[in-house]
Amino acid sequence: MAQHTALTPGAPWVQLTTTDDDWNDAAPGLLKTMFGQLVLIRAFEELVLELAAEGLIHGPAHSSIGQEGGAVGSVLALIPGDTVNGSHRGHHQFLAKVLQHVAPDGIDPAAEIPAAVSDVMLKALAEIAGLDRGFSHGRGGSMHLKWHEGGDELTEADPWSHG
């Protein structure tokens, strides 16, 4: 027969509820940054699905549509050396971490996409499509995105690892 053991959390559990005042007090620059990242990640995911439907993606295309907010919000507290290890549907987590690093002052959704942002988005897309231009020369695919700032040489100890 199965044995049941009651578990007690080591830290108190707290419910956090936001109010209209919280939204009104939020820094406009922060909200703009978050929105810019959300828009880019959603557009990226939609493009991946379109390419997959056309048979242009090497291997599976594990979309994370609908999960962008969790990824964007969670990376706000991270610093460049922090590691992100997401699920097999982790494009959104990977992109949120990289976008926060290459555009720390935010992304204006109404402005032209900065070159650094465009570069990482295109390399991530190339990786998912199995192209040599990708971060791991197309070998990582959708489930093993990995980025290293300043070059294509990647190591297992890379702090920008994802998956």
C-alpha cells in the first residue's frame, strides 16, 4: 500500500494580489520594456509555427505561445551570469533572457528593432531551423537553444545555457 507523508514548506506560503494602484505605480519604462519583449517573442513563435507548417523547421518546433509573460517577468530579476534552464517548450525563456541582456534599456515596440536584438532573433531562428548560422550551427534545434555572447564558441559551462 502507498505510504503518505505530510509535507510542510520550509518557507511561508504567501498569496500576492496586485491592485490598480500597483499598475498605476509601475515604471512606464519597465512596462514598455516588458511589452516590447512580449511582442517580439510572440511574433517569433508565430513565425516558427508558420515555417514548421511549411516543412522548413529541422525537427520539432515546440512553441511556447501564451507563456511569454511568465518568461519576460521572470528574467527581470536575473543578472547576466544567471543560468536559465527551461522546458522543452522554452523558446520564450531563452529569448526573454537573451533580450534582457542585449537590450537592457528595453525594446521600444514602435521603433526599429536594434541590430543586436535582430541578430540574436535571427540566430535563434536559424538554430531552430537547423541552419549552420544558428548558435550551435543548427545542431541544437528547438529544444536545446544555447547562446554565448561574443561568438559562436560554446561550452557546457556556458552561463547562458538553456536546456
